[in-house]
Amino acid sequence: MTTLLLSLLLALSRAALPAQPGLPAALPAALPAVRPLPAPLSVTRWWDPPPTPYAAGHRGVDLAAPVGAELRAVAAGRVHHAGQVAGRGVLSLALPNGLRTTYEPVRPLVSEGEEVSAGQVVAVLTEGSHCPAPCLHWGLLSGEAYLNPLTLLARPTPRLLPQPGPAGARDGAAAEGEAGLSPGHPAGRWPGPSP
């Protein structure tokens, strides 16, 4: 139920957002996207686009992961940048549909100009993130406009969970916690089918 509600909220929020200059009305042709980290993705901070290009906001999503986690290319493309930006390791991949995806803080395992395939390990997560605990800041750009990188991934599959009853209260509670994202909390999981 939670996943179904979250999918509905995501769809409604996309429809309600006014078009912004520089943002495509819709993402270019869908890619066979792969998660940058193993499933389930645990979102510690959601995408929060700024109202204007220079205003405060969160121009990506933060995904909980341990230092040393292997990060994968979400789609085939070419390495746009692999190196330091403001003292942090950053990897940026140019995708064939004109989008660019970014990962930080990382130690890139690929070089600028190198071709990468979807699912290829391209970096290792390092310390130095802006999160209280280690996390990957994952971004998506179209030109200079930031987009929600979660839109690259398959939508979570809605599933109905059993109602916890006297005999299965504990099992039901565990299943609910494993089900997916919680719209009432700032953090949550992005399950979805495995790529």
C-alpha cells in the first residue's frame, strides 16, 4: 500500500510541477537503467529542486551506502569527467540520450573519454559526503538543468501486504518495513524490480 501511494504521489507531483526554462517537458527516450547501488536503494535525502537556478535546494538524491561500495554506471555512455571538484572525487557520465549522471564522493575507476557499459563498476564510494553518514550523492542533468535521477529507474512495483493480525502482527510489521518507501518519512527505500 505504501509503495502504491508513493508511486501515485510521484506521478501527481510530476504532473503538478510547472515547466521550468531549460528543463525538458519529458525525459528523452527511456534507457534500460541499472541501479548505481544494489537493491534496495535507501534514500536518505530526496531530490528537492530549487525554485530558481541559483537558489538553495538539493540537486540530486542521497543514497545510503558504506564507504568502499562499488558504484555502477546506470546506462551505457562515455565518461564526461573523472576527478576532483571542490576537494571531492566526482564522476560524471554522458548518456546517449543527452543526459548526464553524476556520482560523488567517489574514487573513479574509469578515465575521461572512456566508454562504459550499463552496470559496469565505474567508481568506489569514499568519505567526505555532505550526509551525516556515508552516502552517494547521485545527480542527473539535462544541459545545465538538474533532474530527479530516480526517474531513470523502473518504478516500484506496487504490492499488497497482508494485514497484521494477532497471530501475524510481527510478520506483518516486518513485511511493511521491507515493502518500500514511506511517504511520511524523509528517508525510505526504492525497491522496484531488479534490472
